[in-house]
Amino acid sequence: MEAKDLTAIVGIGVTFVVSAANLTYSLWSGKRTSFVNTVTASRLKWIDSLRDKVCEFIAVTNRIVDPNLPPDDKGVSGLLMQRDTLLHEIVLHLNPHDSEDGKIRTLVDHVQELTDARAASPELSDGMLKLRDATGEYLKKEWNRVKKESTGKPS
């Protein structure tokens, strides 16, 4: 075998190894990118859903304690059912083993207890503001986590 034949065979071999490595990396990278995109999209839906549930919970709670709403109004029972449903949906969105999630859960339960009397109070208003603010901080933390995971960079 001549030197040029040996060079060609070595060149073909190196090209094959580089091509196989490139294919393996591309498949791994594509699978990872697909996974990150799926998780990111799911987290964004979860963030939006939790935000909507908390907003609606606060709005329904405000409506329940509205002094202009007649106490015997049939709508009150519907609002109470809607509030309770939202409470459970919020709780089910949260991690039962996380302290920040537990704080939001405690605030939601506290607001529910305060609205059962159907009377607006400074304590109720304060509880709803604390719930809104705690949820906002929590969602910001989650948003930063989504950005970090999707870009690989700290936010």
C-alpha cells in the first residue's frame, strides 16, 4: 500500500469517527432541548394558572364581603362554592413540602376563615394583600427559575 492510500484510509476513518460523534451529540442535544422546552412550557402554564386562580380567589372574596350584596342572595352560595373551589385549586397547585408554598396555603386558609363571617375587616384586607404579595414573590422566583433553566444562565 502506498502512502497516499494509507492517508486516504486514515482520512476516511477520522471522518467516520467525527461524523458519528457529531450525530451522537446532535441526538443528545436535541433530546435535552426538547425536554427543557417541554418543562419550560409546562411551568409557564402552571405559573399563569396559579396567578389566575389567586386573582380570582381574591376577587370572589371581595365580592362575598361586599356590603351591597344582600345576605339572602342566592348568588352568595354560588360565590362561596366558587371561593372554596378556587381555594382547593390553589392548594393543589402548591408543593405540600415547600415552606414558601406552605405560606401561600396558610394565607389562603386564613382569608377563607375571615370571609366566612361575610364582613369586610382590616384583617381580611391585610390577609388578601399578604396573599397577593406572597404569590407575586413566589411567581417571580419561579419565573427566574424558568429563565435560568431555559437559557442556562443565571437571571
